[in-house]
Amino acid sequence: MAVTKIFFNARLKVMMGLAIAAGAVIALRLVDIQVLRHNVYLQMAERNRTQVLYQTAPRGRVFTADGVAVASNEPSFSLYYLGGNQDAAYLDRLAHDFAPRLRLSAPQLLEKLRSGAKSGKATLLAENLSTKSMVSLQELQLYYPGIYLIEETKRSYPYGGFASHLLGYLGSMDDRAWRTRDLKMGYRLNSKLGKNGIEKKFEKELKGTDGGVYLEVDYRGRVKSIIEDKKWAAGSDVYLTLDFNVQNAAEEGLKNSKTGRGAAVALDPRTGAVLALASAPSFDPNIFVPYSDAENPAQSKKINEYNLAVQGIYPPASTFKIITAAAALEDGHLDITHKVNCTGHYDSGPRVFKCWGKHGPVDFFDGMSNSCDVYYYTVASQIGSAAIERIERKFMFGRQTGIALPGEKAGNLYGPTRRARNKTYWFIGDTLNLSIGQGELLVTPLKMAQFAAAVASRGNVYRPYYVDKIVSNQTGKTEQIGKPEILQKADLKPETYDLLFKALKYTVDNGTARRVKIKGLDVYGKTGTAQNPHGPDHGWFMAFAGREGKEPSIAVAVFVEFGEGGSSAAGPVARAMLEAYFGLGEYAPKPRPEEYYQELLPEESVHVGV
């Protein structure tokens, strides 16, 4: 009995000790929570009542050289559910009221709401909402606690397809982009980024620093206060070398050409700066960033990204006769006064080669201005193909221009050297085809613009560039990007360039390039019609021009696919580009009305007749 009593007392003491120890632990924990780490747990509790809504920063704008914004931003709004009220009836009512305004079905919206209610976190219901829909949504927001509208921006291209192949477009992040993202750039799952063109190449510079709104909410998701409004910082602005009017003239000209297909490029022959680079058909990059609540036409996003200006390769046709003429002049055996009788064909022995016309006796200037094939067949047979290939190489035919654009094609150099290297024969017919820019010779429209600019500058083969500078909207700092760079010097004799200039000017004044004869300008040009075994011929027109008595300041190359005639199809586009650059024709400054000047006069100087 005594043993049992002793054992019972011992167990009682142990249990009391355990109870006291447990109480002590609880007391210490309470002291820790209420006293020692009170502020820490208070902040944690506050964070549980805080929702963060991120704001996408405006992308940097893209300007032409003359200050026109061709890629900018418009206000847009995003709608969030703050995940407070989880009542099923409330969510169902909310979905039915908001869905029509968001162009969603009620079940689609309800699924998003339930997901947000389950997570307890702010859930994006819709983005890229227009200002028009924002007004009605703001009114509904008063009746539905837990709904919040936040202002953001949306990419906008004010001129639609203007320079679309150069500007590119935006798209949502895919899995690959998400895995390789730069964490410092602050991308999120719904972020938009550049997918092509300038938007992609300068993504880092164009993307700004996102902001956000930190909200204090109650248990029902109602906003009690704004804890912090972290302002965004806009991305840097990119300034192009494009001339807005010249680019616009190129695009309108191609669109209204015989086939609506082709390319037009304009360069500054003094620097290599791109004044215009157009490829048709183009596309409207706005289709990738529409307002989600707008009535958008059903447009396929499978656009034609093929940039014909830098990727299309075709025979240069008669524009290449400038090279043949230069080779003959450099050879030193060409008598520019000697006349060749064009009867409409040239008998090479094995084969008879035709001319596009029957020109009769033609000298050097007539041969160029009338684009007489027989004249150049005769010249080429005298100087040989190797002489032509040497000049061809001086102007970098068969090589890329060096422009910073993806997918540029080099074309194909045509001459006896490669045939000899491959141990294959070179025939007289190859020489004759080469002399008029046919056969295996292939170039891009950009290459022909580079060539025109090189002739205009008397031998400077510049690397084309299209970005001038980048200006930070955060620091105001300017980073100079583009600068003139001579890749090669086509060192021909001065008298050779003198005669080429005279012949090309004579072609504009009296020959096939008369379409670009413009009063007040010295214009030099050459047409070309490239044979096409698969359909209608292609049309070429290359030219360069300056004010009367001044050095050339613009060089252009226009290509119209299936255009048949270079003069008729490509000539009008080239003329419009030149007029746009010099402010002539429809691009001439309009005289202001008399009322405008009257408004500028001081009030006391205006006299009213009695």
C-alpha cells in the first residue's frame, strides 16, 4: 500500500512538472510574439492584407530622323480581382455583370474569379482595356468591392504598316523566352516583348522599369488605402535615320504599283544612312497589340515577315550596264564617240542575242540612255568578262551590304573566276549575259541602293545603318549608335566617274529614265527590266540626285516584282521618293492663307477699312 502511494505521488509530481514546463513554454512564446517580436509579426499580418498590382512601364518611342513618332504608346487599363469576397453568389453576379464589357463569356470570367478567390492573391481579369470601357467599369467597381482598375500603357503604331519590316512587332513571352529572361529586367508571365525588327533588337533599351501599386485591403478585398504608388520609368527612345516623307512615298508608291509587290530603298550617299527601306506587301503591327475590349477584325497574325528589300535576290538587269560601262572606261580602249549599229540583234556565232529595240547607230551616251543591249554586247566582247568582274568586285557585288538586319542575302557574284575555280567552262554567252546584268548574277534591292550610293559618292561603299541614336528618358543621356563606315573604296579613275555621271544624267534628260527628270535637281538614273522565266519580267529603277550644281545627297533603288518595265513600274516610285526628299511636287510646302499672316500681326497694326 505504501509502495503504491509513493508511486502515485511520483507520477503526480512528474505530471505537474510537465504541466508547469508546458505553461512556461507557452508563456515564453506569448512573450516572444507579444513583446520581443511584436513588430515582426505585425508586419507579417499587414503583408497578409497587402495586394501588389504591377504596372507595365511605357516602352520607349521610335522616331524618324525628322521627329515623327512611328511607334508610341496609348493609355490602357487592367482589371484585377483582389481575392477577398469568396461568396459563390457574389462571384457569379460579378461574372455576369463584367463579362460583356470584357468581351468574355460569364463562365470564362467566373473561372478566373474562382481561381483568384482560392489563391487569395490579386488576379488579372483583363488587360489592354480601352479608355471607353474604363468609364463603365469604373462605375461598376463602386458596387463590387475587391475589383480594382489600374492604368497602364499599350504599344501603338500610329501609321499602321509604316516601316513595319524595320520596326517589327511585340508578342507575349513564350516558355523559351521566360526561361532565358533577364531577371533584372522585371519580366512577368504576361509581359510583352519585341519579337522582330527594332522592337526585338533594342528590347533592352525600349523596355522601361515597371511600377506598381501596393494596396491595403480588408478581409473582403476592399481597398482601405494605397500603401505605396511606385512610379514606372519609361524606356529609352530610339531615333532612326529614316526620312518620314521618303519612307511614306516609297510605301505608297509600291502599294499603288502595278503588282503591289516589291521593295524601295533610299540611302544618303555621303554617310550610308538609310532614308527609306520599304518592302511590299507590308503588315500592320497593331494587330499584335489590340485593345482587348475593342471590335477587332479577324486578322491572321501569320504575317509575311519576308523582307524583300534585304532578302529578295534578282538579276539587276540593265542597271548593271553601269558596271560594264565602267569596266570599258577603265580598260582605256573605249572610244565614247564610236557608234555601234543596233539592228535589234547580236550574232555571237553559236547564238543570236536579241536587243529589246532596234536603235540604229548608237555611241556611248546613246547606248546608256537607250539601254541598248547590242551596244553592251559589243563592248563586253571587246574587253572580256574578267574586266567586268573586276569592277563588279570593287562595288562588293556578291557580298552582304553589312546592314544590321537578320537574314540579309549576299546575292551571287557572276564571273569567270568562280567557273575557273570549279573547273567548269565560261562561254561567250555568259559574257554577253553578264554585260546586261542577266544570267547567274543576283542582287538585293538594298545592294542596288548601296551601289547607287557608291557611284554617287564616286567610290565610297558605305555600310548602311538605320539607327541614329538612343536617348534615355530616365537620365537624358544620348548614346550615338549610327556612324558612317566605309567598307570598301571603288577606286576608279576620276574621268571614269565623270563620264558615268554624264551618261546617267543624259539618260534622265533624254532616255529611258526621263520619268525622274525633275526641275531644280540634277538627277542621274538607270532603268532595268529583269527577265523572269517563271512569269512577267521584273522592273528596276536606280537613281541618285542633288540640288542643281550640288553633290548628290540621296540614292534610291526601286524594284517592282513582275512589274515588266523598269521605267513604267518602278520609275514613278523613284520620282516620288526624290520629290519627297527635296520637298517638291505634292511634298512642297503649302502657302499659308492670308488670314494666317493677319493673325500674326499685333492688334494695333490691323487696320479696318471704312
